[in-house]
Amino acid sequence: MIAPGLLIGVLLALPPLTADQRTRLDTAVDGRGHEEEAFVALLENARERGRRDAPPLPAPDAGSLVADPDAHRGAAFRVIGVIQQQRRLPRPFDEVHEWFVRDDEGTPLVVFVTGAEVDPASFADGRRIVVDTRFYKRLDAVGRDGTPRSYAGFVGADPRLDTTRTTPGASALVILVVALPTLVIVLIVARAMARRSGPGSGRRTGRAVDREDTDLDESPPLPEDPGAALAELKRRAERS
């Protein structure tokens, strides 16, 4: 498997379709499953890649592909999106993974990814991926709500994790980790102040009370080290 940190600009180029692969691909039957010679032809093409800098590929327009699959069959596209559901195909295609990927426009796509290097642990649901593909055909299916739907189907190989963007969940986690220590310190300070102003902490007559108030006001400043400051605040809160 290619290292997740690999730059997206360095990809495995798609080889051109051979005359034999093109002839078999043209036998694809839209709307049906993948058990056909056209699917085998695209798998063969995907496995023939040679490593070199690949030219930029366009993102697929799923609406156009579904509306007129014959006009685009075999065209090369770069699919970028988030894996939402996946499964390994049964034999004889058990080295192929079927991914439902939602692109940045919110459109679901079906991508058949070949290669034993595809690691389910790395390419888990929710991961953002990029993979160069060829358009296969229109796939029809009935959703869980009973509504028939059509999807653009693709065949590709050697997917990469897209590390150029941070998912919303990851951003929220980073913010939480950074803000949590500050929040803890603020809560401790607020608790200490509340204890000072609670019942029995007000100024009473007599010099002893005056001396106690003066001692609290003249506490030494907090250490500059955050860990030491937190420990000092805890100590003062327990003492008050």
C-alpha cells in the first residue's frame, strides 16, 4: 500500500485501453451487476499501471455519466471523497473492494478498487480518499427506503488517503485538546473565587479578620509554568 502521506500529485498513471479491452468494455449492460466481461476488461486495465507522474484528471460529473453512459464509458476520472460503505466482492472477484464514496458535491459514487494492497484498516469508513478510475457504467439499486436509484460506477486501483484536507471531526478534536487545559484552569480559579465570597468569608469586626483578608490578597503570584500554576491553584482551592 502506498504511504498515506504521499503527495496526491505523484500518482499511478492510467494506461490507455487496448483494442481488446475497449471491445469488451463496450459490451457492458447498464443497470445490472458487475458479473460480465466488461468489468474484467477494466480490472485488467487498472492493474497495468506503471509508476510515473500522472496528468491531472477531471472530477466526474455523475449526472452526465448516468444520463448517457455510452458516451463516457472508459473515460478517466479522479474520484475524491469520503468512504461511506464498503464490502469485498465474492469470488472470483474477491480481491476487489466495492466502495460507496460521497464526493465533495454530496453525490454518492460506486468505486470498484482492485489490488491486494488495499488495507481495510487504513481505508475505513469515514476516511477521505483519492483514486484514479475509469468510468464503468450506470448501476441501478433500490435504497433502504424502497426508492430506486442510479449511481455512476468506476473501476480503479491503488487508492490513496487524501491528507490535504482535515475532516470536521478531526478539527473539533484538535480544538478540544488545545482548549481543555485552559478550561480546567478557569474552572479551578472560579471555584476558588466562589469559596472566597461564600458565607463566612466576608469582613467581620476585629483585627484577626483584617489580617486573614490581607493574607489572601497578598498571595504570591502564580508560577509561569502551566503545570506548576495548576498545582498551585489546586492547593489554594483546597486550603480556602
